Amino acid sequence: MAASSTWIRSSMSSGASTGKRRVRRVLIVDDHPIVRQGLRRIMENEEDLIVCGEAETARDARTAIKELNPDVMIADISLKQSDGIELVRDVRAHYPQLPILVLSMHDETIYAERMLSAGANGYIMKQAASEQFLVSLRRVLDGGIYVSEAVGNNMIQKFAAGGSYISANPIDRLSNRELQILHMIGKGMSTRETAESLNLSIKTVESHRQRIKRKLNLNTGTQLVQYAVNWFTGRESSSSAPSDGPNA
């Protein structure tokens, strides 16, 4: 494969097909090379899947989609210099028919429903088995929706409870934008960096920070930073980089 200045294009033929089913072209968007390598290795053995390119930022992903015309995009929530929620929302707006599978280390009970609301077709944890990853990928490629059984049951319970459902997790009180900003604070990004990444004013980000503190019962900016870092790193430490798949 040959690398461009922003993303990696596969050297494999774009018109490949098999006697069983059409080969679908997969774009991987993740800022960890070892994850991209693990996903590529899984799909190397599948006759109906081929990796057409890779990207590690939202900007690179948009370029790759335009130039490679993939059949599906696999994307993480955490990306270099950007945010996966914004990427999913933007891609869905510009490419309404492109299936999107979110593959992330972040707690599915917090993110899965939010990512589906943003436009994703499926959500699977990086700890999942390789076989389950392939099931989820083919599900969204075939026009379906994929979430784990636990997430699906939780969504059904929320629907059944209507407006009376109350979550015990304080994180659930946050809006999608507030969750994005908490995530970026946890990554160590400054207010200015967060504003630039989300295309917001510094004043708007500060207003969001104040609302986050109120919802999480935090009094100071220092407490907010400590909470965000502990929350973010707690999920970081629970993940492991795959050597041959999402569950490695």
C-alpha cells in the first residue's frame, strides 16, 4: 500500500469480487496503528471484506471517504485533533447512505445510544471477540443496526419507561456536547484546544464547563479536571491494544 500525506490507501483492487458475495470496501478510522493493523488482519481472511484505506483523524477520514468511496466506515470515538461524535454526525450529514460502525474502548452503556443518535449504525467494544466484530460489521453493511444485547435491553427499558426513566450514572445527565467536552478535558486538552476542535468559541466551551460542574456536583475547575481525567483514564486503562483483533 502507498501512503499519502494524510491517509493510507490500500493497494488492493477496488473491483474485487467473489463467487459467494460482493466484496465490500472498509475504511478504518482510528488513531492507534496497532488497532488498524489488528482490524486489517481480521479482514484479510474474509472473502467478502477488504480494507480500502486507513485514517487517524477526522479530517483525514473525510478526505478518504471522498476519494475512496468505501462501503462502510469503522471509527473510534477518540481521534487525534478531533472527536468521533462530530465525525459521525458530519459523515452522516454528507453521506446519508454510508454505514458507520463505531468500534471503541469507551463504555457502551454511556456512548452506544448517543452514537446511534448521532448517526452511527452500530456500536461495539474493542474488547469484543473477533467473530462478534465481524458479525457487527456485516450487520451494518447489510443495512441493520448493531448493539450488544445489554445495550439493546437498556434501550428497550428506557423506551418502555418513557419520561420516567432515571439513570443512576451522573454522566447520563450530560448532553452529547457536554460529554464531548468532558472527554476532551480528560484527554488533557485546554479550553482553547477544545474550542478549536469543536469549532466553538472559548466562551461557549466555558459555559459548557460550568454546566458540567453543576450536573456532576463539582465546585471548582480543578475538581472538574480531576474528575474528567479519572473518568477518562479509568476507561483507557480497561482497554488493551489488539494484536490480531479487537479482543486481543
